[in-house]
Amino acid sequence: MSSTLRSFLPFTLALAVIAFVTFSFLITLPLSAAWAFTAGVLVCGILVPILVDFKSSARSTSESPNAETSTTSFQGESATLYVGNLPYRANEEAVKELFSRFGTVINVRLMKDRQTGRRRGFGFVEVAAPDANKMISKLNDFEFQERTLKVREARERQDEENLTD
């Protein structure tokens, strides 16, 4: 079963029941209950998710050709936030959607291990500077996909020369 059909299953069943009621009680067609239910499942349960999936995939390919980075054009002051204790299954779009609730998100970069390609559980979110403090206060210690996020302003990376002085 495709992920689209699986995610729409409760919606599909609800629409199938509505179609069943519509076909069997409201419309006086000579259809048996089995045919009404089958028509409801086919129309509402298979065609709708396929059309929604087709529409969303067409929209995502036209909006962002590179799915690995999540960027928004923004002009003005920006701040970079460190986000730690991220779930390993979280992707850029999920993190962007979470942070977008509290302000403008410019860019999301989730760090990956160079050798394995797996996510490392932290990343950086570039946001509009006026929204940074609000995001830190709202999302630090926030429960996200069964993990408690740690959000703070990112610090510049120190060079190795500075550490030996």
C-alpha cells in the first residue's frame, strides 16, 4: 500500500461510509448495499488520495527542486538557532513547519554523518532576527516527535588555533 493511501485510510473510510449512506438512502437508484459501498470506496477512497498525491507532488517539484535543503527567500536581519536532541527521523520540512508556527524561517540544515549519511540529531535553523527570541522561548524544552528539543542561539565555530592559545 502506498504511503498516500495509508495516510488517507481514516479519511477514506469516512468518505466511503458517507458515500454508502448517500447512495443507499438519499439517491433512489436500484443499487445494492454492496455496490453502493464499493462505489464509495472507489470514488472517495482511491481516486481522492491519488489526486491529492499527484497534486502535492506536482506542487513540490515546482516549488523546490532540491528536497534536501529547505530555504525561503528573505531580506533583512537573520539569526541562526541551534536545535539539539532532534529525532533522527525528523526531516527539514517537519522542522521548518514547526518553527514556522512562531515566525519566519529562512533555512533549515540538519546535520548528517559523513560516512553513514544518517542524521546526527541536531541542526541549524536560520530565522528572521526579530522572531529568534520568541522561537527560543517557545521551542526550547518543547516535545517534538517524542523528543525534548534544545533550542538556543548558535555560536560561531571556533578554530583549532584558538583552542590551543
